[in-house]
Amino acid sequence: MAANQNQSIEVACPDCGATLKIDLATRAVISHTAAPRKRTFEDFESAARSMREQEGRKESLFRQAVDAEKNKNDLMEKRFAEALRKAKESPDTGKPLRDFDLD
């Protein structure tokens, strides 16, 4: 049993690639070695191309937000007119009921 207490195993994490050293006796992690970081871009050109594409997406989103803001007033007027039309079409039930009226 004394020989087993000093033994440990190394296990590679299948998700992140980190290496864990586990003590067999206590079943606790003794050490953790992080996986090497993966490079996001292979070269400078691909990084620059990605930045240019991202700028184009930002500009497109900004234009859409500006257009939506320009049309916001018209949209609110249409919603108000629709709500007013529905209110006129629904029958008037008189005074609204209160909780103590039901007792």
C-alpha cells in the first residue's frame, strides 16, 4: 500500500488538451499544465483581412441602426394608429371592475 501512495498518473484533457497529474491514493489533482495556445491567425495577411471584414460588418450594422432610427417615428405612428383602431372596434364594457366590487 505504501508504494501505491506515491504513485500518480498523467491524464490529457480531451476538451482543452491540458495535462492533469493525479495522485492515485487521494484521487486529487496534483498539478495542471495548460495546453499550448492555438494561434488565431496563420499569418499577418489573414489577420489584416479579418480586420477589414470586421470593419465592413461594423459599417453595415451602423447603417442599419441609422435607417431604423429614421423610420422609428413612422413605425410608432403606425402602431399607435393600429392600437387606436382596435380600441374603437372593441365594445365598451363600461366601468372597469375592481377587486372589491366582486365581493
